[in-house]
Amino acid sequence: MVLSLYYIKHNNFKVNIVLGIMDYIILTNTFQRSPELVERSINSSLNQKIKPQKVILIDQNEPPLQLSQELIKNSLFEIQYVNTTSVSIARNSARKPPCDWYVYCDDDGYMNDDYSEVLEKVLSTNNYLDIVAGSIVRDDNFEFYSPRHAIGGNLNNFRFTKLLMGSNFAVKEKVFHDLGGFDEEFGIGGKWGSGEETDFAWKAYFNKIPMLYEKDLIVYHIKPYAGDLKHSMNKAFTYGVGKGALIGKWLRKGKLIILYELLEMEIIPLWLILKAILTINFRKVLISLASLMGRNLGILKFLFGK
């Protein structure tokens, strides 16, 4: 267990204030990301008031990422090198010390200063929980990453399962392994270029794992589609293929509630295309079109391809 304290002065006496008991590690994988962004992410994890047992960076780069000596010498920090381009394989294969909770954060995101305190409060007041997902906030304008995160919802309701994103969620160690971790065919670098986090959420949903979305549990993240048009279209298409394949996977399992996701998968890009046309934003038209094409190709390839 990790017991964290801080001190306040009261009538010239120091008084111990217990912030909480929470045994957790933070896992961040990195691939082809700038050292500046990665260090920002890791430092936010190391600077939490309730200290993690370890902050583990899973380095998928070849050659390895060059980080500052000050960071490397931090006793709470550990680098593990994994020779794979797959985010899911990297996360599954990381050597994780025994603990109660795994907390995931992206290498281009960073935790709010009070992240550990909010998480500890959620866990201590809801001790039945096995998974907690937090919100994603853009680091450029401090708005929510998506309307979905701004609105929130019950993570145990299928409609809201996509509130769980790999850049900000905590899962009990035992539950992570019971669910089989991430499906290694999904995610960046895998056979299907995305969808591993939603797949994990759906596994939890269908296994009736108690979950909660907490809007105040914040990770800041670079804005979506921050690259040039070609890069953004390729990313939207790749992510779309993974999303479509994921729907194919669960339809093949006979989970007809996935038809709700199929409907949303088609309607939202069409709405975004129409909205972008009306506002004369041709960049968004092309990105949304690439996403729609990828989604439909993904589901067809998974269900009918070899």
C-alpha cells in the first residue's frame, strides 16, 4: 500500500492530513513521440500528491527515446523497452509489479495536478468499482476533447462505454488480467489500427464489470488531428478501419446491441460532413469522409475478408 501525507500548520503545530491509501502504478507507452511531450507526461505522473508505486514508460522506439538524466534517476520511474509497434502488445507485455490498480495515460497527454486525489476520492467512496474512466481535455483551449466527455454518462450503459479512452482510465489488476488485457489485433501497430480501448470497455460491459466515468478526473491531451491534412486523413482512415473491424468482431459474437454503435458510426461522420460543408470547412469534410470510408471498409474486411 502507498500511504501519502502532507502537512499543514495549525497554531504552530504540524498536523498530518491523510490524502489516502491507494496502491497503483501508472503505465505510459510511447512510440515516435517527441521527448518533450513524453517528459511532460511522465513528470505529471511523478508529481502527483498521492505517489504511485511506479511510473512505467513502455518505450517502443528503436533506437530508444532519449530522456533527461534527472528524469531517469527518479526512483519512482522505470523504463521498459519493448520491440513492437503495437500499442496493445506493448501494454500487455509490460512487466507490472503487484499492485491494486493500473492507471493508463498517453505519451502526448498529461495528468491534472489533482489527478491522484480525485481518483483516491472516487475509489474510497465507491469501493465496488473495478474500472474508472476520466475525461480528456485539450491542452490548447482547455475544452473537452469531445462532446461525449463534456456530457458524460453512466459507463455501465452501453451507449456511454466509449467514454473509456486509453489515455485516461484505471483498472484493477485482477480485472485487467481476467479480461485478457487488450486484444492485440486492435490498436495502433496491430492488424486493425484502433479500437483496443473500446474493445476493452465492451469486454468489461458484457462481463458486467462495475465501472464509473468521473469528469473531474482529468488528463490533458493535444488536440485531435493536429498534423497536416494528409497525416490527419490517414489517421482518420486508419482509426476508422479499426472501429469498423471492432463492430464486425462483436457482431460475429452475436452481440446485437452493437447495431446501435453501427448506426452511430454511420450517422456521426455524415453529420460532421454536412456541418463542415455548411461552414465551408473543407479540411473537416475530407477528414470526416476518410473516417467514414475507413469504418465501412473495416467492417467489410473483418466480416467478409480473409
